[in-house]
Amino acid sequence: MESGLIEQLLDFGALGIFAGFLIWQFVGLQRRLDKLVHDFQTQLKEINDDYDSRIEKMRLRYDEVIVGIRSDASVAQKDALGARDKVEAMVAKKTVKR
């Protein structure tokens, strides 16, 4: 504080000293509150970044699973079509022999 302000507070005696204490306490609490808010926002950002990275990992993993399932389904479909063609060919041979 400025020395002029301190002199004015001291001129008011105990009440002035108490007012000075309240000002000092307010400034100190405001600094603590600012630090607390900053730390809280930092923690929120870290939590959000961690959440985003976990979601991205899950998406990549599920994309891989979906690609694998589609590939397996495609192979199974081709196998089923091949089996159907063999059965049709066998039925066609039996029909021709009669």
C-alpha cells in the first residue's frame, strides 16, 4: 500500500488498523481464489483432454472391429455364394442325367 494510505488508516486508530487488515485480508483471499479457479480450470482441461483421447482410442478400436466384421461377413457371403453355385451345378447335373 502507499504510505499516504497507511498514514490515513493509522489516523483513524484501531478502526483504521482494522480497515487495513480487512483490505489486506480481501486482497489475500482474492489471490487465493484466483489461484484456485486457475488450478480448477487446469484440472478440467486435463480431464477433458484425457476424456477426448480415451474416446478417440475407443473410436479407433471400434472402427477396427467394424472393418473386421465386415470383412468376415464378406468372406462368409462369398463362401455361401460359392456353395450355392456348387449345389446348383450338382442339381443341374442330376437334372440333365434324367
